Amino acid sequence: MDRVLANYQTRLNSWRLEDFKGEFPSEFLGDLNQKFYPSGVAKSFYGLTVVAFIDPESALHQRLCDFQNRHRTALELAGLDSIFSFLNPLSFHMTLCDIVAAPNPPPLQLVERVISSAREAFPQLGLYPKLSCQLTGLGADASLLMLAQFETAADLECCLDLEKCLKAGLGVDERSFLGHVSLAYFVQAPREDLKHIKRTLDPFSRESLGLFPITKIDLCYFRDMNSYIPLMSFDLRDGSFSDYSSTLEIATLQ
């Protein structure tokens, strides 16, 4: 196996549900995190990101909705559903390039700079007409998620090249790409329920939902984990570029 693909696979495997130890990123404080209240209600959490949305008209989106609903039902029957907040399916996406994220709105000057940079960078990204991955296997970190597998090194390298171009064009260097689609966030630390959660979700842990064609990317502003506002988009198949930011009053995003 190619070294780049092998390294990616090793990192991805560390997220598999069976290996999850119930340990959370540093933003978790007791039962709370920056993005959700223990009740499951989304907190205000702002930022900018470049994502590939799951087409809501696609068969893949329907399979993701069904997969999420089966999780929810199984957890409800096990009395574990209060530990999670399930995301609005309209927000299903894979992050390609993080820009900024925080409990407070980013400064207006930063938003304007990113939009200006993206307006120049997006049309120069080049074409990736066959970029795709497979959504296969259930993982967990701060969220329950589907893992994005790449069948060949060439497929992965196309995605990493796109990430590199985005980071260079937008002047950012946040976390390295590790493909996934989040379905639900932990809103309470599982503690003694962790083994019960794993047993409940084990029947879903090796399911494959099929091919995810990454045909379009969007620069988005978000106000919480269920509220993404596209500012511009770029079609990776034909290079067409759409700028929605010119129709928005940017200050109203704050």
C-alpha cells in the first residue's frame, strides 16, 4: 500500500468505534462542550469552513438519513439517546479545509479577508472530475461519524492536493484532512455507559453506505453545527464558480 494512503488509513482507524475510549478533545468540560448543551440544543458556535455537502437529493443522503434514524432508534431503546444530539440531515457534509471556529463570531475583517481570498482562489483550483470516496465504517471522537475511505492512493492524493490548494489560497493551516461525515454529537461524556453504547452500535459499525462523489465544494459561514450558510461554491467537474457573498450583507452574519 502506498505510504500516504497507509498513513491516512492508520489515522482513520484510530477513530473506529471499537477503539473509542470515551476520551474527548480539550473543549469538553465535564458533560459540556463548546457546540452543544447537555439537553442537545446547539450552542452558538461560529466559523468559516470549506465543505463538500451530501446532495440532499441523492441516494447517499437517503442512506445516511436511514442510518442516522436506525442509530437513534437503537439508542432510544437502550436508554442512551440523551447522551447524543443528532444533527439536522441538511447539514451532512465532509470538511475539506477548516478556516476558523470559535464560540464568538469571527471579526468582520477576517470574514471579509477570507471571502476576498476565496474569490481569487476558488476559480484557480483546477478540475477534479473523478474525486470520490466511500463512506464505510462507524467512528467516534466528539461525534458519531461515518469514515471516508479512499480506494487508491491516487484518489486520496487528489483530495490532499485540493486541501493543499485551499490552504494556500485562503492562508490557513488548520487540522489535516481526515475524511468523515458527522451524524450526532456527544452532549454528555459516556463514562460507565461506554461499553453499552458500543454494544448497541456494534451492528452498525461495519456498514458501508457507498460512494460519495465529491463534485462541488462550498465556502460556508456557520452559526452552529446545524446552520451553514454557503458564501460561494466551485464545481470540481467543470470549474464553474458561484459567488453568493455579493448578495449578502456580511455584517449580518455576525
